Amino acid sequence: MYAYPIIQFGVDHLQRVELPMLQVVPGKVLIKVHAVSLNYRDLMMVKGFYNPKMALPRIPCSDGAGEVAAIGDGVNRVRVGDRVCGIFMQRWIEGPPTAENTKAALGGDVDGMLAQYVLLDQDGVVRFPEHLSYEEAATLPCAGVTAWNALHHAGEPAHAALPGETIVIQGTGGVSIFALQFAKMLGAKVIGTSSSDEKLTRAIALGLDAGCNYKERADWSGWISEVTGGRGADRIIEVGGAGTFGQSLRATRVAGMIAQIGVLSGAATSEPLALTPILHRQLRVQGIYVGSRAMFEEMNAAIANAGMHPVIDRVFGFDQVREAFLHMESASHFGKIVIRVA
């Protein structure tokens, strides 16, 4: 079989290599991978920025969808021919996160999905909605579940968003677009930021209620205050990190919430971060690191019920893996970037 293991850090070093075919063992599921989607984490992993000490070689990418090709003895959760995704954290089945169940993340702690075949534990796979293609399903495990968790759980006890609340999304990448779609399913008002008027127009077509080009208005937190009548947002899907967190604090209403997800703006900022808004506004800041298999299955049921389709920016071939990662690095995408494997 063929795969793209990280042998040396750097996108330019990614190349397809032939590996021995995986053998089915008890409790395991052999999946013929049809499609893989990219996350910013995958790019950072390939470049060596996410975990410079990661043992190599390592097959990257947490998100993929495929067909069950064979099952080992004792497997009863899936059958040969089922269309499935791997879950991001192979041990986080249900309940709150722990130090133990948040290990074994695909494409990091263990080999990921950027291969023609993968072998996963039966507990680490889920069937995906029948109306979705393999390419669409491949977008779900990380970005989809992360957005679902941020809106419906955000820590335990659950703090789900409510109809009529104002939700802020940042940019138009995978998590943000999923959050837009899920928030509209909830009946929430969604406003957002982007560096592109064209992307904001596309987001409005998906249901975005108002948008702000932060290249034209750097104080987008002030814009949020204006469009909410001075109240602030109920919940911010914070994917920027250090470069946007200060404005997110200022843009959130009293007793509102920030779902802290990403670090797209970098891990540090040159400006001092004032934490007093957390105190004065009594804000809740909740870190979100994907979610459990139970959340994945809950999300899948909602997607099936709504007939929702994930937004795909572009599909690359299995011989265009480096081009796909460079497209991710350009930050020009709207929604998800997918690699078709089979």
C-alpha cells in the first residue's frame, strides 16, 4: 500500500512511499481510505511546529473516511462494506476528557489517515450519514466535532448555545464554517470576521447575518459591540489565538463565553494581554480540543436529520498532497481542503 509518512519535517519532503500491507488482528478494523481532509494542525505537524520532538516516521492527518475492507475477530460495531470515519482521539469514547483518553490522536500520537489503508480499533470508528460522500465525510472528525463541541457542550456540565444567541465566528476555515452551519441549525444569529469581502459574501449565502473585514476595520471587537447594540456576543468561536484573544475578550457580553480552539494567528503576541475583562465581565473561557466519539455520533445524527452538507473548498488527488498542504498554508481556502485517496 502507499502512504505519505513524515520522514523529515517540511512540506517539500512529503512523498509517497510504498509500505507493507496492513494485516487485520482481533478487535481491529481495516479501512480502505477514500478521502482525507486537512486541518491547520496537520500542516503544523508536517512542518515540525506542532511537536518538534515527534518520533518519525509518522503518517499525518487525523481526518479521513473510507470503507471497511476487513474486520478482525471480536469486531461487532461495524461490518465489511460499512462507510466509516476514524475518530480524532482513538480512546475518547464518551464523558469528559482525561489525561488518558485524550492520548492516541490520529496523525500525532499514532499514525493518521494519509494512506490507502489504515488499521483502527473498532471503538475508534463511526459510521457517517448516508447522504454524504466520502469527501464530505472526511471533513467531519476534527473540524466538525470541534465546532459541535464548542456549540453544544463546551465543557461539562454542558453549556449549549441557545436559539437567538449571537455567535461570532473568526475567518472562513473548516471549524468556523461548521460553526456557522451548526449555529444556524440551532436558530442562532451568527456574525463573523474575515480578511476577504468575497469570503464574507459566500458566508452570508450560507446564513451569516453580518460580516466585518478586519483588514478594513482592525478593531472588529468594536464592530461587534455596535452590531449587538453594545451588549456583546454570547459566544465566540475563537480560532485565532494570541493575536485575536484580546479582542475576543472585549467583544463578549457579560457572563458570555469564549470557546478557545485554535492558534491561527500564532502562539504569541507583541502586545500585552489584559485579562481584566475576564474578571469584570465574568467571562467563561473554555478550551476545546475536538471531542469524544459520543459527540461525533450526536453530530452525525443532527447532520443526517438536517440533510446538511459540509463545505469543501477544493479536492486534490493522491498525487497532489504537497499542493494540498501548500493550499492550506496560503490560507486562501473557504471551508475544507480534501485529498481524494481511492
